[in-house]
Amino acid sequence: MAKTASKTAKSDKKTAPVRDLFGEPSGAKARGGGDKGTRSKPSAGEAGYTAKHIEVLEGLEPVRRRPGMYIGGTDEKALHHLFAEVIDNAMDEALAGHATFIEVEMEPDGFVSVTDNGRGIPVDRHPKFKDKSALEVIMCTLHAGGKFDSEVYETSGGLHGVGVSVANALSERLEVDVWREQQHHHMAFERGKPKGKLQKLGRAPNKRGTRVRFRPDPEIFGAKVHFKPERIFKMTRSKAYLFGGVKIRWICAKALLHGDEVPEKAEFHFEEGLKDYLAATINGSTLVHPDIFTGSAGKVGKHGAVQWAVAWTADADGFLNSYCNTIPTPDGGTHESGLRTALLRGLKDHAERVGQGKRAGPITSEDVMTGAGCMLSVFVREPEFQGQTKDRLATAEAQRIVENAIKDPFDHWLAGNPAQANKLLDFVADRAEERIRRRQEKDISRKNATRKLRLPGKLADCTNGAAAGSEIFIVEGDSAGGSAKQARDRASQAILPLRGKILNVQSAGKDKLAQNAQLADLVQALGCGTGTHYRDDDLRYDKVIVMTDADVDGAHIASLLITFFYTQMPRLIERGHLYLAVPPLYRLTHGAKTLYARDDRHKDELLKKEFHANAKVEVGRFKGLGEMMASQLKETTMDPKKRTLLRVRVVEDDRKATAKSVERLMGTKAEARFEFIQERAEFADEELLDV
């Protein structure tokens, strides 16, 4: 049969050869089982993929090719991760007991330097690479360092010998100075490659330590991405809070400073560590229990050591800042689980002692952490993180270490002031009762919730009973609401029309806010509450989408709504629920071809790229969403498969700057807005001011 198939293929050239499941021609010859000495010819695909196409990346080239694998990307957050890797090495020397001083300096030309008075990076010849110094091996070789040996560093932030070599690979220039054994050594690198051998610059009998000075590579991060003094300053200060045994000096070039938030020079030394850190963070808040619960177990820097500081605030949202070996863990992990468990068990045990066990029964760790401001620092030998950026601790042992360290001290702290402890118990129990009440209210059907609303256009709810996959469009006016109702997917999309511009909550008093019917209806439709009463689990929709006209008035209404959510429901933004729809402003038609443009710039771009120069394109401008046909609104703005949504978020490290901007633009001082407009008048003249 194999030969017959072969002859048939030869006799009729139009007949394609039969292929097996792997794409190979079927038959004995094709498989090497035909005439002796016959070899099948490689296919075009095989010929184009040979051993020469297997690329081997050496040295630090993998880091430059794929920086996201090592620092999570090439954005501003990733850029500052380079600084974290360098200062972490200096902190490891301090924690090991070899350094007492660290200096961080930001220079006007973009360089940042970190200097410590530790042992200094070894500069002798490496036994495996005899033609290279240990310093060069550390800076130019991945997975090279002293953190693998617990005798050198019992606990450390570095684990894989990757951090400082990654910083070197992604720096335009990096310089290392080492003072060791009364000698000053220097070596420079550019984009991860040595610029000459290690140099001995002379005697330095009274100095020891390491200085790493570097400037990130614009080829990797772009020319517009630079170190921010505010961010570097906060990262530097936090290290001093985490270890009272080190002094850190801060120096920043005056040319880099804007405003009074960051000083030109400062020195940090906090004997009480996390307690000082928490007190500074919650300054001005009203405490439920007047004392901060703080303490430590073990020796800082040694395996199994734990430090903590906890305070419950009556007028602010809770937070938990955690660290492992002085490395921030913003995504939490096992150490945070240990803290939550210890606090929950301790408070329930206290309730049993005072005869309130039944009331404390429903309390969960979520209730305990509501309103709690927490600082937690642990030191663990060879910790396990999720990913190279170390955002989440995965070491199972850390939960047990933290829970055992905190449980007994928390019991003693509560027993030491029973009256205040009972006040704290009442506060947490109230949170639990409120959570249960809200869960019961959530069981009310959507139909009943809709009947409660009294809006000009009323809420057109979706039929989907679950929040997952559902979304609500907040639109301006009944006309736009009518078009949106026709264009929506009734199963998953709800429409809530609002009449005109809503109240500016940033400049309005609490009385006006409480009396505003539109905002009250909006809060009731979402079902999640506001301020400290906000509960993400009660939010009735997965996406809250602001959909306004693509003009200045629409942008103003969108700004007012964003201000409302930012001030009254900040966690709705933090959890990624708030979006802006992007409706078109223009409709471009030529023959059977129709395109939509967001704004004037987009319109000019489409006319130039998508249509012939001499084509008579019909340009129609939408005066508002209400003028769009339902089919057009669905196609351009509401269909999840075709639309564009902008997610609203607050950059984590720019919270203070964001708050200042909101107050400046939306607050009670009109002169501040006028000043803002004057500063940006040139953009308005060029029609480049996109709101």
C-alpha cells in the first residue's frame, strides 16, 4: 500500500501527499522504511530551524534582553527596584553586625550612590575564575554572592546572588569603590561590562566599606524615566525604621528637589524602630486603645527574630506594612497570616476571660484588622519569595514564628489594661456585627433594590444576580441613558443615568453630601457603603464604568465622579473596579468604510493613515452620547469585545502628591485652580490639554 500511494502521487502531480498526525508524509519511504539508502528531504520549516538558531546568552546579556524576568518590567517601579537591590546589600552588612552607617546620595546627573562602612566586597582573586577578582565575579555573574552561605549572612535580603549584578546589567554606568585591608580599590562598568581591571588607588588606613554608584540605562528604561527623590527618600528612611542599630545619612542635590517634602540633607536613627514608624504614620488619628501594641522577639538580624507595632484607629482605614529581612512585602504572605491569627486568638481569649465569649464568636481576622495600623518585620534564614521582586513571602515556617512570638505578649498587653482592652473588643465586635448585617442586606433581591431608587431615568439593572462579570454604566442625562439602555447587554450591563453635573464632594461640606439625592442613589445602587463602612464584598458590580460625552463638559462630569469615588470609596479604586469609557467624538465615513475617532488628534491621524489623500471623507461630530444610535454606542463604547476602557488607579508611591492635586484642582481655593491653568496655558493654546 505504501508503494501504491507513492506511485499514485508521482503519476498525478496535482494530488497532495497524505500526511500523518505529525505533518510527515505517510508511507514506508517517508518513515525511512523504503528502498535502502533513500533519505527523506527536510521540509522548508526544518531547514529554517537548525542548531545555528539556538542562541546561548552569556554573562548579563539575559538580564538586558529580558529585564522583566528579574525586576518585573521596565517601568518606574522596576527602576526603583534597582536602588532597593543595592541598599539591601548595605543593610545586610548592618544586620550581620559589620556596618553601623549607610549613606545614600542622589546626584544632579542621575547617579545614585549607596555607601556603607561594612567589611567591603572581597577583591582577591576568585578560586574558580583565577583571572578575575571576586568583585568582578559578583558584579558580572548571575547567582554569585555570599548569601548562599549562612555563616557569612545568617539572614539577608539577597538570596540568589542576582540583585546587584542585575543593577549592573541595567545601568548605563556603575562604579564600585571598596575600602578593605587599608587599601582603596575601584572598578567601573558600563551596561554590565567591565571598563578595565580592578584598580588599587592607594592606602586608606582609617576607612572600610563599599560604595556603589550607578545610573540606570535609558536604553532599558527610556529617557523620561528617572529616580524620584520622594520615593528614594521613603525607601531610605524605612530601612532606618527597620533596624535601630544603623544610622543612615541622606543627601540629595538641590536641583532635584521640588517643594518641602524631601530635605536636602537628613540623618535617620530610630531607636524604637517600628513603634516610631507607626506613630509617624498614624499621627493625628484617634486611637481606640490609647497605647501602641509593640514588641520584639529574638535578636534583630538573626533567624526567627520578629518585630511588630499595632494600633487601632477609630477614624481611618487599616493597613499592614510587612517586611522580611528588611525587604518590603507589599503582597503580604505567611508572616502576615501569623500576625492575623495571633491577634484574633488573643482577642477571643480575652473575651472568654471577661465573659464576652459568645459575642466574640463571630469575629474574624478581617474584623480584627479593620482599622488596625500594623507594622511587621521578620528575619528568616533562606526565606522563600514568590518571584525575584520578592513582593510576597512564601516561607511556611514564618507563620508559626510570628504567631508564637506575638500571641503571649498580646495576651499580657490586653490583661495589663482591661478597661481599654474591653473598649477594643467592643470596637472589633461592632465591626463583626456590621459585616454580618451587610451580608444579610446583600441577600435582598436586585428587584427590591431597584424599587428603592427614585432617579429621573431610574436604574436599569442587569439580570445577572452575581457581581462577577456584571458592570454598571454611570451616564449623564436621560437621553444618553436611553441610548445606553438599548445598546446594553441586559444580562450583565446596568445603566444608571445622572442628571447634569454632580456635587463636587471635595469642596462641599458633609451636610451637603448627606443631603444630595443623586449621590445617595448612586451609593445605594452600588450597595458597598462609603468611607470606613466600605465593603468590597458588598459591591454589586465587578466594573463601575463612568460613561460621559467626549467633550469638555463630559470630562468635567467624569472628574467630579472620580473625585467622589476617590474621597468616599478609595478602596473601590484600589481594588480595580473603577473605569472610564472612551466614546468617540467623530464618525469618519467614505463609501462603505466607517471609522470612529476619540478626539481631534485621533481624527487627523485616521484621515492621514486610513483614507486616500483625495478621498472625500464625511466627518460627523457627535454632540453627545444621546445623539448616537444604539448600534453605534454598542459598537464603539459598550461591547466588551470592541470597546476601550481606561482603569482609574492611584499610583501607590504618589498618594500624597495625588491628594495634593485633588485638593488643588477640586478644593475650595479657586486661586489654586487659576494658578494651575496659568502654568499650563501653553498646552491649552496648542489644544494638547487632554482631560
